[in-house]
Amino acid sequence: MGKILTQQNAPLLEAMQEHKLNRIVRFDVPGHKGGRGNRELAEFLGETCVRMDVNSMKNLDNLCHPVSVIKEAQELAAQAFGAENAFFIVCGATGASQAMILTACKAGEKLIMPRNVHRSAINALVLNGAVPVYVDPDENRELGIPLGMSYEAVEKAVLENPDAKAILVNNPTYYGVCADINGLAELAHSHGMMLLADEAHGTHFYFGEEMPMSAMAAGADMASVSIHKTGGSLTQSAMLLCGKSVNADRVRQIINLTQTTSASYLLMVSLDLARRNLALNGRDMFRKTMQFTDYAREEINQIGGYYAYGEELCNGNSFYAFDKTKLSIHTRNTGLAGIEVYDLLRDEYGIQIEFGDIGNILAIVTAGDRELEIERLISSLAEIKRLYGKDPTGMLSSEYIAPHVELAPQQAFYAVQESVKLRESEGRVCCEFVMCYPPGIPILAPGERITNDIIDYICYAKEKGCSLTGPQDMSIETLCVVK
């Protein structure tokens, strides 16, 4: 009879602690040999960290083929998240999302998805040749942000594409907006399709009170969850959750197509510890988080000019629920683009927020923050408005431009191409990505026709100082287009 594990256990951590005492002689990788081969690294990261940077071995299991402590840690994670199976991912939610899509679709098969997805989802289509059926999300025009997909828009796509294999939904968007994931799961399953969820920003949905519905609770088949964002694990660590309908052994094979065979034990043990902490303390952690964000919203909205929005905007459909832990703030009425406020906070006030785009900023708040820091953010925003605010007339408002899709992403990405000047690219079909990062939602993706609105948006984003990424030409003076 096997040992009985509870959420109090952390099997991988316990194995690592025991390994630490074994005084094993190292004739394997990594070559720094517990830090002795790179003293500067040991001094920077700490002796314990580099000593625990180890390779797969019998007593520590192997992520590619887990049979002992990693298997147990993943089983406890599945229980904690209400999933049938959970897989540790050491290349971020990007790796989880791509494994999820590669599991659901093959070359030439259709995936119904919102266009305001993270680039990792479209990257998966470049890799496997699946074809996107984009659903334009609704938009809040006052804020200039995309919302979720409306039920009616997804239903229309399903009826027009009955051969689609799956529906992908953001739960939530970067701004904290949730669609009706439960309704979309029922819609997908009633038409023989899978429901996939990008929950890169939704770890806390599984543990907090008064949260939007999590993907697994909604009956989704798979969900990619970025534990490091709000769950407390190390950067680059994530999980892929699977429901009962999914062949977990097949998923493991798919994951192993792209995930490293030298998985970091530092990342994996951080997932084990984060899961235990979430399971035991998650309610209190996220209750404190919401106390911070509720207070900050109220205070920021009293400054004037800014709008820290929340669940008052919910419409029961494309804005079905709001993630109240997100401190999303509209800045345009201060006369400042979000990226300008972002830069001022960082450069003048020593405050690093998550991102700023054309009209909004996002501050990630967790229980790890302090009241004094929340007050500092609020007072800094007030001073920025007083010192730098101006007339908002003429500012660009929209964050979302509906795409004109001409080719599948893989076909365009690998097409014969040429480089043309940005201002001369109108009407051509793009071969590459252009996006502000963060949040990493493409302005242009491979296979989309370049319009004058898109060119104007790129130029405006460059002028305001957004970090634009994706193209071969990192200055974005030129774009690669289908020849």
C-alpha cells in the first residue's frame, strides 16, 4: 500500500531536503558542481540555491517520465486545483499553452479563439499548422480595451465551423476581464469540441473567495496556469491542468516534444511549495490581496482623471466577471498614455508596475505587498497627474484592431518573403509578429493583412515609448511580408 499524501506534504521538496544531506559526489551535470566551479554564481545566488541546482537522478525522479516524487507532487497539484491531472512546466505558461493547443489540434484543423490572445497561442499554430478561426472580442470603447468573446459570437463561429476541434478562451484577460467560461464550456462540449483556457493570470481563481470561475470548475478540458504570476513560484514555472476527458499520457508525450529534458529542480520545487502554500493559505492570501486592490481602486478614483475599473462594468456576457485582484487603471483622461505613466512611475518614483500600453496601466498586487507600498503608488499617481497631466485631445484610444486574416500563421511565417518599409507595407500580408510586450498580444500576426490603422497604431506606440517586439527588424522601420 502506497503512502498517503495530503496537501501538507511537498514530496519533491522533501526529496530535495533528503538529497541535500546525502553528500553525493557529483560526476554529472550541471558543470558548476554545486557552485564550486563558479564561485561568483554561488556568491550571487547563495550556496543553498546552487547546491540544489541538480540533474535528474533516481531519488529525485525525472520530469519527462515521472514515477516517484515528481509524480506525487503533480498528483497533489491536480487535487489542489480540482483537475484530473497536472503537469509541471518549466518554460512558463507559454509552454503549457502550446502543449495544450498541440494536443487539441493537428495540421489543417481549426481552433476557435479570440484574437486578443497571447502570442504563445499563435506561436503554437505556427508550429503545428492548425488554422485559427478568430472571434473578435467585444470592446469597451471608452477604455479602449478588448473584452472577452461574447457567447453569441462564439456560437456563430461554432455553427459556421462545425469541424473545429476546440475553443480557446482567456480566463482572465490581462486587464482582468472574464468571459462566460462555464457557458462556453457547455457550448464546446455540446458540439463535440474541447474547451481550452489560457489562465496565465488566473492561478488565484482556484483558491480565493469571491473569484471568477476557474477553468477546471467550469468543466474545461485543459488550462495553462502561470503559477509564478500570482501563485508564488519562481519565474518561468507553470502548470498544465487536464480534465477527465483528456488522455494524460498523450499530453505528456506532447509536452516532451518541446520541453527541456534538463528540467530545473529549482523551478519544480518552487511549484511544489507554491501549491502547498496556496492549498493551505490561499484564501487568506487572496483576501488580503483584494483588500489592497479594493482600497487602491477607491483612492485612485478620487484623484480624478484616472479610472481604476472593476466589476461595475460587468455585462453578463463578454465581460461576465472581473478579477478584483487586478489593479487595472485607465490613464488617457489625464492626457497621458499608459506607457507614459508606466515610465514616470519607474524613472521618477522608483515603482515598477506590470505594464503600460496606449491607454491603461496594470499593477500586479499580491499578499506579498505592503500597505506602505500601496499608499506610495496612489500618491505617486496623484503627483504624476498634477505635474505631467495635459489635455487628452487627439490621443489614440483603441487597443484592439480587428485582423484581416489572409493566410494561416504557419503558411505565412514560412512563406517566401521580402522586407519593406513600414509606411509602404499597407495592403501586404505580414510574415511576422508585432506586439507591445507586455502584454504580448499581437498587433499583427503572421498571415494578417497590414492596414493603415495598424501602421498608425505601431507608429503611435513607438512614439509613446511602448516596447515593441516580434519582427526581425528590432527598430520596426521595416516589416517582412509575403513576396
